[in-house]
Amino acid sequence: MSKYWSALAASIKPYVPGEQPKDKKYIKLNTNENPYPPSPSVIEAIRAAADDSLRLYPDPICSSLRQTIAKYFSLSDNQIFVGNGSDELLAFCFPAFFNPGVRPILFADITYSFYPVYCRLFGIPYETLPLDEDFRMPVEQFYKPNGGILIANPNAPTGRFLDLTAIESILQRNTHSVVIVDEAYIDFGGASAVGLVGKYDNLLVVQTLSKSRSLAGLRVGFALGHEDLIEGLRRVKDSINSYTLDRLALAGAQGALEDEAYFRQTTAKIIRTREETVKQLEALSFTVIPSTANFIFITHPAHAAETLFAKLRERGVLVRYFKLPRIDSWLRVSIGSDDEMAAFAEALRNISAI
Ligand SMILES: *Cc1c(COP(=O)(O)O)cnc(C)c1O
């Protein structure tokens, strides 16, 4: 606390990202990073862009990358917005689409913990909708007046996917508010709502290159939606920073989207490893929530999650533990390579011979 902080800075509760420890080398299964390197096309594109042109500002409207994304999803350029990671893009959504002091925006009680952080920063009231015991969303809860809707799909940290029929009925019953579907993990087995963008002008689909394209370090996210929504985002962006994506990020992102074969190969590998890991954990009596993400949410009837978290950490394996109501007996485990997951399973077996 400092007397120099504004009332706002003093009142907010910033998001705490998963740790990136430097004390020793861990098997990192705590931040949903991709275990595989980015496509070689990414590195090549960044190398080619690292030249004298860095002297110049990058393209503020990211024309070339937006064209590539538009073509990839069979949309038009004016339906695409790109941001410095989808976190920044989600932050822009708050002043762009939600109003302070009127109706609350709605999201699940267990979901991406950045959402309430943005609400406090931007003074947007919110109401959380309880997931059921199995972390499913009873969708009728969205059928009431609101100031906007945010859905992580698949959800984090549970990994559960909400089917597109449910998404569509939410869109139909909320034509007065913007429905944001945060698809950070969509490429690991879910079905994207992007096909509904042409049909619903209140839908904004947000994706990222951080997870399925192995580019958490490059910071590139994008949104797909009606051109009026895109224009709203642009108005906010251009009131904060015209150049949110640098030249290297623009080039690297382009390289990633152009290597479809590599993307398919690595995501398929992660899905296979996930299914194999689930089998092993179930054999150790863990309960595993069905996941369409690059992580799984697990609990054990005889071992407290907090203890398992600490014991795994001692053995050099980092997973994510949230000391929060309703999920404090669960661990979120990112899917690493086959070798990393074998080491994780081995560590679990060693811990008091589960
Ligand atoms: C990882 C994640 C993001 C943010 O991704 P970046 O593009 O790296 O900022 C957004 N939403 C959810 C649900 C995530 O898990």
C-alpha cells in the first residue's frame, strides 16, 4: 500500500499467473504452455523480420496478419481484431462492450480468474453463475437480463466443453448483450463457435496462439466477430496504444498460421498424451473431469490436493493448485510431452505409494 496509489490502484486485486520458477529446472505442468516448440516457420519469419525495419513503427491495423486470419477462418478482414495476447484483447472488451453501474455481466463461478479482475479494474458489476457438482453449466442461468456474457470454452480450469447448441441458445436469448466466447483451448478437441459469427452480431470469439500454437512467449491473440464489434475494440485500442503488436510478433504469428501441418501434428500429439494420462490417473484412483483442453482437472479421494501439489513440487513437478472455495481439493495439470507425463505419473506413484 502506498499513499501515492489512486483509489483504483489501491482497490484492485491483480491476477496472479502460475509461477515461472528460476531456482531449478522443473517439469512445468502449471501454466498450460505447449511442450512442443513453435513451428520452424515461426522462427524463420521472425528472423526475416529482425532487420533495419525495426526502426519503424509496425502496422497499427495489422492488415497482413488480419488477412491471414480472415482467410484461415473464411471470414473477412473487418471481422478480425488482433491483440497482444488474448488477455489484453479481453481487457479491451470490457470498456468496449460493458457498462459500469447497470446490469451485471455474467460468467461461471469457476472459470478463468482474470474475468473478475477486469471487472474491478473497469468498474463493471458481475454476477457469477454456479456450475453444478460435476462442473457443468446449467445454461438456463444465462436466460436473464445482463450487461454481457463471458464464457471460457472449454472452461478453465475444469477443461469441460459447453456444446454449440447451448452457446447458440445463449446467443439467441441475449440479443441485447455481447456474448464473448474465450476459446483459448479450442484446438484440443472442442468445436469452435466461429461458424456462428456470420449468424449472430452479438458474438465475439476470442482465440490465442499461446496454447495450441506454442507461442505463449510471443503474445498474440485474436477476436472474430461482427465488424461493429471489431470496430468497438479498435476504438478502445486506439485510445490506449495504437501499436499493440510489434513487427516480430506480427511476422511470427503469420508464420504459425501458415504451417497447418505442424499445428495439426502437435495438437494431435497432445490430445493422445492427454488420453493416455487420463487412463493412468484413473488407474491410480483419481477422478478426472472430461477435458477437451491441454490440461486436466483431477482429484483423489485419499490424498489432499494441496499436499499432492507440495509433494510434486519437491519432486520437481509443478502443477497448479487453486486454494479457492469449491476447487481446493483439485489440481490442474497441463499436458506435457509423453516423457514429462510419465515422470509426473511416476512421481505420483512414489508419493506415499498411491
Ligand atoms: C491462457 C488463457 C488466455 C490468455 O492467453 P494469452 O493469449 O496468452 O493472453 C485467455 N483465456 C484463457 C481461459 C486462458 O486460459
